[in-house]
Amino acid sequence: MFSRNFRQLILGLLTLATIGAERAEAQQPAPPAAPQYAAILTVKHLCCAKESIPAIKELSRIPGIKRVAVDYKTRSLYIEQTDVVPSRQAIWDAAARIQIEPLRLATPEGVYNARPKR
């Protein structure tokens, strides 16, 4: 029905399309890894930027804290660390200093519902 040359042409085009798709998939960059949070601080008062900006600034001063992300819905501050592990007590005290009343601090070492001892 089809000539031999036509079949070879079609097979060649399909092969090139397959190879091109494989190369395109191989060249796609890997998605960035999700940040590893050192701590999640849940506070009583956190509804807007008026409260979160001072909290971010105060927490960012603590050695070992790389970045702070805010979730207003859960009233939580997600703390990303550097190579140095930040002090759990310093995190709790920073929230208390700016009067956002810390309620819970979750870290890999444990969960604290009161001021940690260190």
C-alpha cells in the first residue's frame, strides 16, 4: 500500500520525535527542593503585615535563622535555619518581646507549649 521509502521516512520521523522528546525531558531542571524548616512557631496574634513584619525582623536577628515565612491562616511562622541551629528559647523570647504571644514551638527536637529551657 505505502512505498518502502515512505515507510522509512515515517519511521525516521517518529524516531527523531521520540529522541527529541527524551532530550527535552532530560534537559528539564529539577524542581527546587522544599525548604527544611528548623521550627514552626504558632502565635496568638498574627493577622496582618503590621504584626508579621516586626516578627520577621526580630526572628531574623537570631543567629542561625536564614529566613522566616508567614502563614496568616494558621498564625504560624516557618523558620528556616542556616548551618547553625537557632536557640529554641531565643525564638520563643523574640515572639514574646514583640507581643505576638507564642503558643507552640515545633522543632525536630520536640514540641513546646511553654518557654523552652534552652
